[in-house]
Amino acid sequence: MQETAATRAAGVLACRPGMKIITWNVNSIRQRLPRALALLERHRPDILCLQETKVTDEEFPLMELGAAGYHAAIFGQKSYNGVAILAREEPASVTRGFPGNPVPEEARVIAARIGGLALVGAYVVNGKEVGNPAYDVKLEWLDAFADWLAATYDPAEPLLVVGDFNVAPDDRDVYSAEAWRGKNLASEPERDRIARLRGWGLTDVARAHHGDVEGPFTFWDYRMGAFHRGWGLRIDLVLASAGVAARVTDVTVDREERKETTGEGKPSDHAPLIVTIEG
DNA sequence: ATGTCACTTTACAAGTGA
């Protein structure tokens, strides 16, 4: 098919048929490498975006992931944060970080172009709790991130912004609206920042695909048996421009990955979010 | 709300971040 302004705007050339994209907060790629390799084998995604890799670029397991058939664009730091894009096709035009970031020393954003798609992988500042200085940094970070997206991308083109947003967009995205009302991860100022991204032209594809239901959750705290008790949150998101969102055929959470019994070693506290897009 | 996990360090326990 010949690419034209019209087809590009419609997102028609966003990706190949059956393109599968996964976003997953791994909580240490060193601890999670066997599970990450098994995940790639299980789903054979075209793209896997990782957050909280927690390693410097020198320590990132490029060899093992390369042997599994994946190119990697990485942006890491010692001990904390760290993001990566793994892809069967080599990522192009890779950028790391973004201008205006109030905490530029923290490795939280990596972007690339893959298969006609603009892809941004993000690990949003956690914020600790409302009233903590870290919470104000979180809001500043989300504002700067949205400013950068608007200055860099056009929601009329095929665009995916994915990752751990550390925000549950509305009350359906927490296991208890009452318990979470006004709390960090669910407070209105954070939700307003996510709403701004939607207003700019991005669709929250898990919400769009699942409709007016609770979840699907992607995170369960390690403590208090939260997973077993169903105490989950939906804080990992895939946000897509309209042309891409219209071609989403499937959105699932790999809850098996959150179980102790799945695969080798311990689970991350996040489960992978899997989005399939038709060509 | 905090019963865990992963990180670090003049390490073998305790603080930090989530």
C-alpha cells in the first residue's frame, strides 16, 4: 500500500497485521529475566516496553534478549527507574528523556519509531503520597510530559504512549473507590493530567475495549496478599491516537504472570498489558 | 492499609523506594 497523507492521518499504516504490543513494569530486569524471556516466548509480541529495569545500560541483558530475537533500545540508571523498548524490528529515531523534565537525572521515558508507529514508553513518578514533595514533582512531571508530547507528536498520526503511569484514571480503576478517594495514584489532580492526554487525542484502549467495568487491573501490591484478595489497581496504560485506537482488536492483562507459580523466580508486582492491533 | 520485594551500603542489618 502506498502511504499518503490521508492514510498516515488515519493510522492505516500504523502496523502490520496482528501487531502485538506489551507494556510491563518488570521491577528489576535482573530479577525478572527468566520470566521476561518466557513472556516473549509465550506471546511473541512485536514490541515489549519495560519499566523499572533498575539497571545501568551496561548491565542490561542485551545478549539474552537478542538471542530471543529482540532488538533493544535502553535508557537505564543504577538502582532505580530505567525503561526499555524491545522489538523484533530495530527501533528507529530513539530518544531518551524529554526536555522540561523536572527530574532529568531519572531515566523514565524512551521513545522510538517502529513499523510506522511512534511509540513512547514511560515510567511516571510515583509521588509517594498526597502532600509529600514527591507528589508535587509528580504533577510537574506529568505537565512537562504532556507539554513535550504535544510539542513533539501529532495525535493525527499513529502514536502509542504506554507504560506505568502510576495513576488510576477513574474509580473503576481501583478495587475500592472509597478506600482510594483522594489518595496518591487516584487523586483528582493526577486524574486531571491523564484526562488532559485523552483530551489531546489519545484513547485509553483498555478502558475503551473493556467498557464500563472494574479494571482490568494491572498492579497488585506485594503486601497483604493483595493479588489473592483482588486488591488491584489499573495504573499501567496504553494510550493510542484515534487511528490506532480504532484498530485495536484485543486488550488483555496476563494475570498468570503475576502468580508465584508461573515460571521461574518471583513475579513483578505488575502484570503485562497486551494490546493487539490489526493492520 | 501496609503482612513484600528489590535496591544499596566502609554490609552480614537497616534505610529507601515502591
